[in-house]
Amino acid sequence: MKTVSLKKQCQKKLLLLFSCFILTANFSALQLKAQTSGWLTDSTINVIDGSSPLYNNVLPGDTVYIKAGNRNKLRIQNFKGTLIKPVTFMNAGGIVTISTNDYYGISILNCRYARFSGQGDSSNFYGIQVKRVANGAGIGVGALSSDYEIDHISIENCATEGIIAKTDPDCSFRASRDSFTQFNTSIHDNFIADVGDEGLYIGSSYYSGMRLTCNGKDTLVMPAILNIVKVYNNIVKRTGWDGIQVSSAPLHCQIHHNTIINDSQAGTNNQMSGILMGGGSKCDCYNNKITDGKGDGIEDHGLGGNKIYNNIILNAGKSFQPANASQMKHGIFVSDISVMQDSSFCILFNDIINPKSDGIRFQSVKSKHNLIASNLIINPGNFNLYETDNTSFNGNDAYVMIPNGTADVQLKNNFFTTNITVAGISLTDYAVLPSSPLINRGYQLEHSITADFNNARRQVGGYYDIGAIEYQSGDDRLFDTAGSKVLLFPNPVQSKLNIRYLATDISTTLFQVFTLSGQLVFQQSKQILFPGMQELQMNAGKLLSGMYFYSIQNGQSIAFGKFSKL
């Protein structure tokens, strides 16, 4: 591919600083590759095979560009990069659109150390768009695939899953637990809507084994485990079954900063939750927002030893058979399906508002030393169902129901009410108001959680607040979770972007926003009269959807970062 060299770009004075910053960004190697070399795949090609002529010359670190345009489907198979130099598959020249009557939109088979991304066009946040799969999943990843990243892809109108990422064992035993491990699964910044089954289905549901007939014999086969799973910044809307399901992931698993809306619309038993941590999983689940689903907000059927915190769960199960109280759905539900003996669950700093049945239903008796603390639970539907007077709040009422009296659970500094106004929080974004009784009332943890739902600093003034959002006043906000001197929020942004930064010089601050190609699209200056924490606001509503860089300069200090516009 013909491109403009990096050296020539740096000769342009306006983009000198910006281009040099790109080289230090997390995905700098991929951006540089996009400017210097690559393999361009025509829109008429539906199979990209690393073992075939031409593509068998693709090396670790290379990029295979998928030409913009309409396709029936796409199969990518038999590629291998390295941990440092993955093979990248990325759209080029606009949006790749897939619509098919087949059983998959994109199929990824036998690939290792690879990235599949819709970030090839700076003007489109989702540069690869699967519009319809009549008989199957939007993206399927299997056949011993491992060490892969899937990002910035839009998937809609699929008969089954949005993304299914696992290799099921068969009688060859090549994918059994003692032969294969799926490493480094990263799925982030994707949009999934209107799918028949799960939005994201990651890892096998049969952690304890599945029975196959091999050579005429009934055989118990153990599926592979997943080591290092990161599922974050995804938007999942209107799924038939669970919004996000992760199973068989016992090592280094995180599910965070996802938005799930209207999960479990099919009302299928045992397939109803916003986020499900299945058998064999040990996932920290935090900073997710789950709204208006028919299922439980969060279900944990995993190994224990994990934390569930800073989640906002609204109206869990409220729309599922609303007149039938026996069909219960809860804000958070914990079971003993695969719990390791004496492991512990920590459920902390969650907002659970208007669940159909119980706020938290804790049914694990194998776990020990469990902690349910600093949660805000408002108006559980079972409030008038139980015979207790609902004044003791001791784990035998609708706020926290512990049906088995032998469970080892401590309840500390939770706040329960049937009236949201009593909690003193905003009715729109659930921020804590100045007069709220939640302020400085949280449980003081030995292992502190340093940030809240909005990535703002916890333990302001030495005390935690109750709930997902910490009350903020004055200079209480963090700069950001990486410790730099700038915080942008919310990120991603839809309309108003807030910029908080520490000014060390009494001079003018210059704030600038650039596209990925280096075009200046916004600039604002502010005269600093006193050093200290400062704030700017930007109307981002006119920006196109996509990723942007910013720079902010005060005196001799300069900081860079990036944000995305939805």
C-alpha cells in the first residue's frame, strides 16, 4: 500500500508534537504498520487463509487490511503472530459491512497472537459492522485459537450469539484441558444488539466436564480453561439470553466498564442475567451498568475469591412476569455451583435499584469469610413478601437474602431504603448529593478500592461513601487511574466532556483535540490566576463518532491522552 512516510508527516509543523505522541500510544505499533506496509484483501474474498499462497508470507507484526465494502461473510484461519508482534486484521478505506444467511458473519479459526479490529478508519468507531446473520453468530472464534483481541466491531441481528469465543473439546482431545489452554482473551469496545442468545459467550459452560461418545465409549472430557480474560467497554443491548457470559476462566479474569441494556428478552430459564460468571470462573466484576433486563443483574456461579464492586444495577428482572412473584429475579445472585471450599466473595459499593425480588441473594455455603459491605439497595420487590418486619436487615429480608443460615457472611455498612429520595442521590445519574446519608458511611476496607464507578477517587477525607459513586466536592477527583495530571469524564462521551487538570503555573492553559490523522478539531484556552485544580468543559456533541487525541499544556507542562465519542 502506498502511504505517506512518518518522516514526511513530522515535517509538518502543526502535527510534529502529535505524531511523536502517536508513537508512544498503546497501539502505536499498529498505527505505524498502517502507515508503512500491509496486505490488502479485496472485498470479493471471503476466506483469508494463512496456509495458502500469498497469505503464507504474512509475518508476525504484519497487518492484513480488509477492504471496505459489502461482504456475505468472512473466514480468517491459520495465522500466527507473536506476543510482541501480533498479526492484525483491520478494515481499510471505510466500513466493512457483512450481512449473510449463513451460520456466521466472521469465523476465526486456528489463530494465535492476532488482533481483529475495526479501527482502520479514524472516522468510524466501529469500522467493521456485522449487520445480520440469519442462522448463527456474529463472530465465532475457535479451533484452538488463543491470544487474541477483538475490538471496535459492531454486531447486530444475529440468530444466536454476538461473539462466541471458545474451543469445545472433541474425541481428538486436542482441545481438552490437559492439552490446550486459551490464553489472553481480550474483547473490548464492541457494540452488540438484537441477538438471539448471549451477547458475549466466552469460555465453556461445562467446567466440570462434558460427556462424549468416543470410539463407542461414553467419555468424560474436560474443556479448556481460559487464562487472562479481559472484557471491557462493550455495549450490549437487547439479547435473548445473558448479556455477557464468562465461564471456565479461573485465572486473571476481569469484566468491567460494560453497559448492558435489556438482557434476557427471550425469558429462557437458566439463561437470564446481565452478566453471568459461570462455572470455573474467578472474575472481578466492576464498574458495569446493567439496566432494564429481564434477568438477574449479576450472577456468580464461579469459584469464589473474587470481588463484585462499583456496579450500577437498575430494574433487574422488573419486566419479567411482573405479576408472578414466584418467578424471582435479583440484583446480584451468588450460588455454590462451582465454589472452591473456603474461598470468599466480596460484594462492595454496588447500587442496586428496583430489583424485581431481592437486592442480593446469597446462596453459597461452601465459601467462608464473605463480605457484603457499603452497598446501596433501594426498593427490592420482595420487601412485603417475607414474614420478617424488614427492620433488622440481618440477611433474612429482601435487601440481602441469605436463605441458608449456615452461610458465613458479614454485612457491614450497607444502606437500605424503599424510597430513592431518602438515599440522597440524583434521579438521573445517581450521583451522591451534598446532603446524602451515604457520605462517609461506608465500611473501611483493609484492601481498599481506590476508585468509584466514575473512576473518581474513593476514601475522600479518610472515609468511604456507600454505593457505586463517591461524593465529590472541590478537588476530590482523581486525575485518572493511571496517575497522570488530567482526568476526562465521561469517557466515552456523548455530549458534554469535563476536563480536570492540575495547573502548576500562573499562565494560559491550551486544550486541543485532534483526530487520529492529526486534524485539529477543537481548541480552547483558559487564563490561570491561581495554581491548583482547574476544570474545562467541551461540547463534544458535534464531533463524529470515533477516537480522538487531546493535548493540554500549562506553562512548561504538557500532557496527552485519548477519548472516544459515541
